[in-house]
Amino acid sequence: MTALAKLLAGLEPVEGGFRGTIPADWLQGRTAYGGLSSALALHAAKASDTDLPPLRSALIAFVGPLAGAVTIEARRLRRGRNAAFIEATITSEAGLGYRATFVFMADVPSSIAFDRLQPSPHRPPAPDADLYRGPTGFFTGNFELKDMKRDAGEAEFLRWGRLVERDNLDPETALIAVADALPPAAYQLHKGEGTMSSLTWIVNLLVPRPQTRDGWWLMRTVTDRAIGGYSSQHMTLWNADGQPVVDAMQGVAVFV
């Protein structure tokens, strides 16, 4: 398997970004795994500017398939007193495959303090836990996973997940690489074979520069509605201490 840190370090700097190749063991079918595309884009976004505040939001469109040689470009849209907006794109021989706007913003004083998201009562897997790894040669082989089926509801996935090789990585880049590791929750409504594909992804980081222990994140994905070949789902991530750190939403194409 190709370690994410090695992949990022091997990118060739070019004007406006980087050039590189997506390895076969990071593919999800005929395209790059969405978390990898987002990690590549975030890496380029961070390299495009200086002294950026923490990442707080990402608005992502999975425009088309990405495989083989790609070019990752990033440019500043606006940098104000509190927030910086940076756009990143990834293209291949087939054309544009990925576009994102990353928003970086530090905490600011506020009289409002409200939080409806609950801490997680689940503890991360023990060192001797029976973990799942996907087959090598497929993107899931880069992760260790622990299913929490007994605690998951209808049309929902709940799993602990972490990168197998996670050293020498920027924490925000590592987090966004993990955050898309669950299948679309609509798979729980369809017990046969079929194809589903993420179209859009909105990611909000609830705390600046989230941290965890031993690389573990608890990931929950639940379908809100799946009708007419389109599914809308919500996603939440907690760190190993049960603190909610990501609130996200995806639009998914359903071909079953």
C-alpha cells in the first residue's frame, strides 16, 4: 500500500500547485477515493498561502473520475481579517474531476455558545481488538476499521477508522483522508450488488485543528432520504475521547 505521507511528499511542484499520479491502491472503482482527492486538494491549498488559520469548512464537488496522472492546483479567492477562502481543483487527461473551496478561520470572540451535538459514549478499539482491513490494491486497504453494527440504526453505518500509516501527516489532511471512508449509508437499504457515487460533500470542522489518540475516529453516516436515484446523508466524526469534531453532509447518486 502507498502511504499517504509518501504520496504527498512525492508530488512534483508546478506553477500553481502539484503534479502526481494516483496509485491503484487508492482507487475506488475507476476513480480516486474521495478522501484521497480531498487530502491532495487540501495539501495544495495549504501550500498556496502562508500562515493560514485552522481549516473550518470545505465545499467539495466530485465532478468526474480521477485516475493516473493528475494536476492539483490551488488559488486564493479571498483573504479577509478572519477567514481565508482557497479554491482547489484536480484534473486528469479526462478533464476536471474535483473542485473544492476550503475555508480557513481562527476562533473569534463570541457571546454565543451552543452545541446540540452529543459526545459519543463509545470507546475506541482495544489494542487487541479484531480489526478489519480491506483488500490490498483497493483504497480500503489503507485503513483499519472496527464495525459497530449493534449500535447502528437503519440506513446507517457506524465504524471506528484510522489510517494504517499515519506518521508525518498534517492532522487536518489526515482527518479529511479518513472522513470519507464509510460507504454511502443507502447501501444499508439495498442488500444486493449496486453502485453508488458521492456527488457533493460539505465538511464542517467543529473545533480548530482536531486531535485524537492512536489515529482513531468514530465515523457515523446516516441516510436522511433516498428517492429517485439520489440520496442525502449526514455524517459525524468523533475523536477517541468522544468529542464531536466533524459535521458533514453528502449528496450521493444511487444506481440501484
